[in-house]
Amino acid sequence: MAEARKEAEMVMFGAIDALLEKTGVKPKDIGILIVNCSLFNPTPSLSAMVVNHYKLRGNVLSYNLGGMGCSAGLISIDLAKQMLQVHPNSYALVVSMENITLNWYFGNNRSMLVSNCLFRMGGAAILLSNRSSDRRRSKYQLIHTIRTHKGADDKCYSCVFQEEDNNKKIGVALSKDLMAVAGEALKTNITTLGPLVLPMSEQLLFFATLVARKVLKMKIKPYIPDFKLAFEHFCIHAGGRAVLDELEKNLDLSEWHMEPSRMTLYRFGNTSSSSLWYELAYTEAKGRIRKGDRTWQIAFGSGFKCNSAVWKALRTVNPAKEKNPWMDEIHEFPVHVPKVAQIVS
């Protein structure tokens, strides 16, 4: 437990220190605090650890989200958005992280061993503001958050499940139905998101195809809208290679669009809810963010959940002025990741 706390402190405090230094915001100015970590939930909570370390004010509205999987980062963003709508002139600090120390699987169940290969320690801190004076120095404006929860379906609910194996070793089992479940959750999510972001031409094509299939009973493939007309950048949760391959195919994305997600998975592994921010940092480090660009973050998590966030860049991000995990080695990326690698004994 002590080592797990040290890991949490190292990740959280490191990210928050860098954020406060970059923004110049004082800890006492923060009115809303949201911390999410799926598998490590000590008492006192992680949010209490942050309050204690930074001596946040006594009336801070703090929330600690646990057990909500890899999509919890966008749930935290959505919660912060809703809180800022009713608390004027406030700062909301969102901390997304995952803790590995107490959650390594020591058994031999194959469906549980997969998580050992994928998950890695990581964290990110995000500051949101509803102060009009902060607009000129903000990077992004949050446009939409869309949340989809398929937990009412038993197959969806159990496809990512923490349990004991036959030898009483605790681990997270990943079901073979995971890809199908993720596909259904994504379909529901983009059905809600599409009308908010797609140009009218794409909406009409989608509607016409839907009528032809459902009403006229025509045997044609469902039309997948071209989301590249709505977004310049895509940050897809780096859950694993199969997830990225499936979304690249279904959304008809190019290697350039997938590059931030694939390089994040290659370099940092699956850092759970914080992976979306490593991907956005990669895009910034490459100098791709221009004023007015729209970015779509997509995350999947246990439960089963699919969540989206849409951001609009308020200014061009100059990579020379950025400090993020990629800056020291961004010139080395992208790298070629072979689909099949030979195992040398």
C-alpha cells in the first residue's frame, strides 16, 4: 500500500506541479477538483491526497471517481463542465491517472494476463476555466461531451471484469466479446454526436441510407459518415492494437490521423484514462494544432462505456514553447511498428 501511494503521489503531483507552473494558477484559486483512477482507491481518497498536499481551500468541491475504467477521463471532463456551468468564475482541476503497483496479475489465466502486457503507469492534469479573462490564454474550448453507457446489457457489463481466477489471484479479465461490444457502444455514441458536428450533406446521406434499410428494406450497407469532414485531429484511446485497427477501418481514417494513438501505445503503453492527453500532447509536439482546428477524443471503458469530447483550438500551439512528455524525443517519431514481430529467444 505504501508503494502504491508513492506511485500515485509521483504521478499526480508531478503532473499538477507542471500544470500550475505553466498556467500560473495558485492552488487556492482552484474551486473544483476531480480525480479519477480506476483500480486504486485508498482511504483517504486520492482527491484528499491532492487537497492535503497543495493545501486547497476548505470549500473546494472535490470528487474521486473510481472503478470507471479507461473512459473515466472524459467522464471527469464532463463532470467539470457541468460543475462550471453552475459555479461562475471558477477553476476546475481534473487529474486522470492509473496505478499499477497493487494491480499486477500474478496468475496464469490468459484473459487476465493481457492487461499485464498493455497497462502502464501514467497520468495527466487538466485545468478548465469559465472565467472570460482566461479565454485569450486558453488553448482549447470544450464544445461537446457525449457519454454512452451500455451497462444494462449483461454481455457489455461483464466484458471487462475484475475477479479472482481459480487460484484466488485477482485480475482484470478481458472477454472475447470486447471488440463487438466496443463497436456497438461507438455506434450509439456517434449516432448522438453526428448531428452535432457533421455537415448537412453527410447527415442527409446517413438519413437516406437509414430510410432505405429500415423502411424500404433494401439490402445495402449502413452508411458510415465521414468524420474527417468534422474533425482535423483524432485522439482514440490507446487501449490496444486491435481497438485502434478496428476504429481506423470503421471510421476510414488515414495513418496520419491514427499516428498520435499508435505512437502513444508504442511509447507509453495503455495509460488508461490519461492516454488521450498523451495523444493530444503528441499532436501539439508535432506542431499540428492550428487555430480553429477541431479534435475528437474517443475513450472506451469497463461498464461498458464509450465517451467523446470535442475541442476547438483557440490558438495555434507552438511546439517550441511546449513542455510535455514527447518534447525530448518527438524528432524520433513516428516509428514503424510491424504488425508481426519475430520473438527471439
